[in-house]
Amino acid sequence: MHTGVKIHECDVCGKSFTRKSKLKRHMKIHAGVKNHECAVCGKAFTQKGNLKLHTETHAGVKGHECAVCGKSFTLKSNLQRHMEIHAGVKNHECDLCGKAFTQKRNLKFHINMHAGVKNHECDVCGKLFTQKGSLKLHMETHAGVKGHECAVCGKSVTLKSILQRHMEIHAGVKNHECNLCGKAFIQKGDLKLHMNIHAGVKNHECAVCGKSFTYKNNLKRHMVMHVGIKNHECDVCGKLFTQKGSLKLHMETHAGVKGHECAVCGKSVTFKSNLQRHMEIHAGVKNHECNLCGKAFIQQGDLKLHMNIHAGVKNHECAVCGKSFTHKNNLKRHMAMHVGIKNHECDVCGKAFTEKTTLTGHMRMHACMKNHECGI
């Protein structure tokens, strides 16, 4: 009996035992008989010894300590599985993607990801997870628990993985490069969003005007325009803007910065948009047509001013005589009359006029006298 010879073999799995009583207990596993129930949680076991070990979990007894890291476990089998981590041995490989794991249960959880099995549901929002641990971490977001603090800036986050991604910002390392344009990003998520630009994906649509954006933040900034909130004020002239970027561009006008030069005539302007409008003049294309009289204009702004003529709008009033004009330039020419400036001189007789139109009328008189016939 004490020879250590295992003469009692299991007909089901072939495992051998030194005693018949042990084989008898072992057979209960195959039979599925679980007569030993836990008085605390109701979990049942086939063997009394397994129940005894289980009750130690309720008692908080952890008699098996890891010699490497000091972590303690209730069951010896749990310690054995834990030691596989330190050994670095990954014997459990996924047949689908080839990824290997140190523990069998981790492979099992991994397989569920391929299968799309999500058995762990959040009671608060209904979100599903493949692993119980993932659900546990997710619940911390609802509880508002932010147990992971950045040692650099003090920012706290819910998950350790989020903190790790956050630390990449402080490191400043841009390991995620776009294979189309070469632009690099600190975080993988930023690269993923950037790729939407190349793909033309604009999933964030404005509910007011229907304009779509690649980034959610761009949509948020755009919505401020519809609301009309102007929180960005110019320190020089007090002009308000809805967006910080618009204020920044505006400040260049005060600084006299004209960084956009026309390649045709060399004229420099402050904004890129102004240069684009200026280039329309050189192109000579008149795409902006008046729907009332058919007159066409190169720039949309000129058409807008022209429409004031049809509407009878005269916003530019002379401070001297009260006469109003549709265009600002017309008022400027009119003011020359009050000041007495005569810049338009006749090439024939040298007489000068304040307005070009008056000079044109005067030139007709010389033409009449030369031809001895006048139609005026």
C-alpha cells in the first residue's frame, strides 16, 4: 500500500492511483456528481478537498506565496499558473492569429474576441465586453473613479491604459506615421483620425447647415458660429471672433504681416483667402452673375455691392451735404468735390475736374468743336 505503485487506473481518462478510494473519488469528476456544497455561496464540488480549498477563499487565506514577486494565492494551482508569467513561457497559442499566452484562460478569453462573444454586460449603459475584467474597469468610468495619476502634470484618468497613452504626449515621441503623407503622431488614435482626411470621411455633420467635418472638435467649433458666441476679443481694436484661429489671423492685420504674395503682380495680402479672391481678378472669369440684370462680376463681393443698387441701399453718406451713395468709392470721389481736389485734367486745354465723369463730358465738347458738329 505504501509502495507508490499506481495499480488503480481510470477507464475514462487513464489516470492511475495508488489507492482504490482515490480512484473512486476521481470517478465522481467524470460522473459530474457534486455532493459537497459551499455553505457561503452555494457552489458545489465533486470532492470534499476541493470544497475545503474553496472555503479558504471566503476566509481570505492565501497560503501560497510567489517567491519572485511575493504575490499570494489561495490555491496552489493558481500559484502554478502565476509562475508561468515569470517564466515567460507562452505555450497557449491562438489557432486563428498565432498570438500566444502564458495562461490557458487568457487564450480562452482571446478566442471569445474572434468569436465576437460578449457575455459581460454593463448594468448602467448596456455596453458588452468579452472579459469580466474589462467590464470591471468600465464600471469605474460610471463611478467616476480616476485612480491613475500622471506624475508629470497631475492629470487623473480611469484606466491604466489611458494613462500609458497620455504619457506618450509628455514623451513627445511620434512613432505613428502616416504612410500617405508622412505626417507623424504621438498616439495611434490620432493617426487613425488623420487617415479619415485622406479617405474623405466626414462623419460629424452640422444639424443646422449640413456641413460635415472629419473631426468632432471641428464640428464643435463650427457650432459656435451658429450660436453666435464670440469669446475671442482683439486687444487692439476690440473686434470679437467666434474662433481663436480667426482672432490669430486678424492680429496679423494689426502687425502688418502680409505673408501671401501674388505670383502675377506681386501684391501681398494678409490672408490666404484674400489672395485666392485676388487671383480671380487675374483669371478674369466672371462667375458671379446678377439674377436681376445679368451683369457678371469676377468676385462675389462685387456682386453683393451691385445688388445694393437694385435694392436702393445707400449706406455711405456724405458728412458735408448729406448725399448718400451705394458704394464707398463713389462717396470718396464725391468728397473730392467738397475738398476741391481736381485730379482729372483735360489733355487739350488743361482744365481740371474733381470727377472723371465730368472730364469725360468735357472731352466730348472738344470733339464737337473739332468736327464742327455737336450731338450734345
